[in-house]
Amino acid sequence: MNLIETKGICKSFGTLQVLKNIDLTIRKGEFASIIGASGAGKTTLLQIIGTLDKPTAGTITMNKVKLESLHSDELSELRNKEIGFVFQFHQLLPEFTALENVMIPALIAKVQKKEAEKKAQELLHYLGLTNRLLHKPNELSGGEKQRVAVARALINNPSIILADEPSGSLDSRNKEELHQLLVTLNRDLGITLLVVTHDTNLAYLSNRIIEMQDGIIIGEKLNA
């Protein structure tokens, strides 16, 4: 089953055309990675799929819903409930604890506080952060911060997690742990992942590698 379909996606900034007629399908339960040199358009494409930006032309369908048909409030609700984001830099709010950071998307979705707290605790336990629930970001290691960010991305049971260079700021040990975590989330929990990365080790852990160059997809490879 196709979870996401893009057709003819173009994006321009003034006279600079960053994306050129991108057709892409992401299947439910797939772990796909997008690779390519800096400036290839990878992050722009990910942001458009994640509704953080709008295409200049083209259409995006998610779970058979045409995103261009949604109003801004509907897009915000879809983004909060259906899409989990993991960025290179964790983007945790410094004044809140790990537990509170994970709870925030659920509270925005109007989940009851007790229920949101219970789910956040379960996720943090699952990710090995049982003893870090009440720590603030400045009290966490880089790897711990990124695992909190993964828990936050999972809190609303999204249809897909979009990750932009998720291990780019980590040392080699934490990088390997995060890569294996992403594999586990996909393999054991069936979570759909679309990851932009320069890290070939991470790309080769995915089911499918999509290569971009100069705003177009120049090739795809299935991994065994």
C-alpha cells in the first residue's frame, strides 16, 4: 500500500529551481533513504513531504488525502498527528524535561495529560531512558537527546517518521546506536521511515536508497 505519492513536485526560490518534477512513492512499512550531494534538494523534498513547505507545482497524497486540498489548520493537525520529525539537531525545548518534551505533541493533539504522560514514559523506557525522564536537555548526552527526539516523534503514533541527517551531529558510538534504533523501529514496530542522510552506513541499512542530484531523482536501489 502506498502511504505517500508525489507527482511532478517542483520548488523554486526566485529563479533558482531546487526540485524538478519529482515523482516518488513511499510504501507503508518501508524504510527509505535519500542520498546525494549538498544542494541536491534532499532536505527541500523532505520538508515538502512533511508539509513544512509548499511546492511551487505538483501534488502530494498521504494516506489517499491530497494535501493541497487542506487548509492551513488541517495541515497543522495532519502534521502533528500523522508525521513524526527527527532533525540533525534534536530541537528539544531547553526549559522542559525529557518527559515534557516528549509529551508536547500529544498535548497539542488534545490528548489528556495523564494519558500523554503514560505514553511518553513508555516510549522513554523503551528507548532506554528510564533514568532520564526528569532531566533537561543540557543534562543529557547527544545520543540521549536524539533518543528523546525519536520518542517525541513517536508519541502520536504517526504514519511516517521523516528524519533529516538524524545522526549527523553524533559521535561514532551514538551514531551506530541510533542507526540500529531506526532499523528496530522499522523492523519490529513496522514504522515507515524516510531518511535524508550523507551517511552511507545508514543508507545501506534502509530497504531502498533514492539518489538525488541537481533537484531530480537519478536512481534507486533496493537493498537486500
